[in-house]
Amino acid sequence: RGQLDALAPLLWSPYPLGASPKMAASAPKGGGGCPAGSLSYCLAQLQKGTEPGLGKALLALRTQHIKEAGGIARFRSRGGLAPLLGVLASAPRPRRTLDLALSILGNCCTEGGSRTQVRELGGIAPLVTVLKSLAVESIQNRTARALGNLAVDTENCQAIHEAG
């Protein structure tokens, strides 16, 4: 038992095995150490729009890329919003996929450039359709959040109203 207690700090460390806080701070951001978590990988999987890569990419986008400083602008500037909206507008998707995609979109729409681009890409009408047609509480909540964030801009309010 005493040996296990001595190892506990190592087992629960927020840093990879053998890494120090200093090493972790100098590691590349955005999943750079793991190709499957890189922004390029995520964008490629989003563009493909098929499983199993899509779910992994959405999870990495939500937990790594969008939340880091400048992450939303980087995602938008690399063309991420169009395929993200494509995931929402395409054939029926698993609930988990919709939840993740809507969560990412809601976060992106906290930023003015993303709100404008979503409108310009025609992304508002599909969101209104999702809100009207899917009776899953988590999907409705995330869709309403995305629409609420979009509604901060006057032009988007008009587009939401016109979409129904």
C-alpha cells in the first residue's frame, strides 16, 4: 500500500508520463504532438464527413482547438465553418455527432467574424430547420444557443425571422 501511495502523484498527473510542467508548457498547442488531433486532420475529417474519423475530429475540435486562445478565428480562417455547417445540413446523423457539431458552432458564434460567415454561408435556415424538426432536448438546447449567439447581429436576427 505504501508503494502505491508513493506512485499516486504520478498516476494522476495532468502531464504526460515523464513530462514536467515546463515540458508541457513548451509542447505545441492544438494537438500538434498527435496527428489525429491536429487541426489539419480535424478539418480533413470534417470535410469528408464520415465516421469513424468525423466523431474523433469533432471531439478534438471541441476539447482542444476551439477552446484555446485564437482557436475560433483559426478554425474559421482555415475554412472550418462550411464543412461544419455541412455536417448539420446533411443526411441524418447520430445524436452525438449533432451534439458535438452544434456545441462547436455555438462556441464559434460567440465571435463576430463567425456570426457573419455563418450567415453568408447560408447556415441560419438549416439551424432553424433542426430546431423545428428534432425533438431531442440536447439538440434543441444547442441549436437554440447557436441561434441565440447568431442573433446578437441585427442581420442575423432578420435571417432567423425569415427562416421561420
